[in-house]
Amino acid sequence: MLKLYDANISGNCYKIKVLLSFLNVEHEIINVDLFKRQQKSAEFIALNEFGQVPVLVDGNETIRDSQAILFYLASKYDDGTWLPKDAVGQAKVIQWLSISANEIFNSFAMARVYYLLNLKEIDVERATARAYALLKTLEQHLSTRHWLEFERPTIADIACFPYISMAGEGKISLEDYPHVMAWLDRFKQLPRYVDLP
Ligand SMILES: N[C@@H](CCC(=O)N[C@@H](CS)C(=O)NCC(=O)O)C(=O)O
């Protein structure tokens, strides 16, 4: 059975739990206590040398990084619904996975972690400014479509959904971005959607 090394607080882990639910793939969740720094234990470093969750173990394969895991699961356990099979289609989805790993992580996720964990080393003003700049672009993008690509939900939407939907925890308001809010609501209506932990 698939094993997901997970932390409840993590939006990156949440991406994987959402896709596993959409795909209805049986899996075991192994909780990694980030506050006890279990992610830096020798046992965990053997799974991921970067000492971070999520990590997925599928038989003899160990995959780290939420974007890579989304790609892996959709490639292996899906029929092309969540990730197109052609090169152009895949590239168009992966460009959003990159936005999730960089622009979204360094804005929404950083602001969230600043307020939740009181991490003073984070430049929250910069993270907040980046989040609003991104919202402006996303609002424009979503004003003419329902989903990030292809007029259907893909792992692009799964990758970008978690930290934007938790914007409030980083004191970022979505009030002036109705198309972004409508996209979040649409995502929550998908069959087998699981809520944030
Ligand atoms: N690029 C990685 C980032 C993973 C990451 O930042 N994980 C965080 C939780 S969201 C973590 O494990 N933090 C604990 C640490 O770095 O010690 C991904 O997308 O999975």
C-alpha cells in the first residue's frame, strides 16, 4: 500500500491527500511531527535528504516534493483526467506546479507560517506583497475560465489550491478577487473533495 509521510499543518501534504482522495487510491498516512523535528531524524533523512514532508513511498520507490508526487500519482494512477498525456498538455500543467512551488509558497505559505508559528525571520511584508501581486494575475487569468488550464480541474488546480484557500491564516484578504474566490468554491464542490485538516 502507498505510504504518505504527512504533517497535518502542511499545505504541501494537503495537496497529496486531496489527489489521493480524488483518485480513490488506498494509502496509509504516517504522521511526522514537525514540532518535534521528526523530519530531521536519521530515519526520516534516509527517506528525504532535505528533511521535509511530504514523502510518498510506493513499493520500492520513494518520491519527495509535493509537485513531483502529484505528477507521479497522476501519471501512474490516473487515465489522463488530472494530467494530460501529451507533452504540451503536461507542460501547461507543470507551469502551474512551478508557480505553486515558488510564487505561492514564497508568498501565501510564508505569510501563513509567519502568523501561525511566529517565525520572525520571515519577511512577511515581502511575502504579503508577493501574494497580492499574484492574486492580481490570477484574478485576471480566472476571469475568462473556470480552471487554471483546459476548462477542467487538473493537478495544476490541486497544486495551487491549498495555500491560496488558507490565505486568511496569513492575513491576506481575497475579498477583492471574486474570480479567485469562485475558483476556490468550485474546487470545494468537486466529488471526493476533502477539507483542509
Ligand atoms: N518543495 C517542497 C517543500 C516541502 C516543505 O517545505 N515542507 C515543509 C512542510 S510544508 C517541511 O517539511 N518543513 C519542515 C522543515 O523544513 O524542517 C514540496 O513542495 O514538497
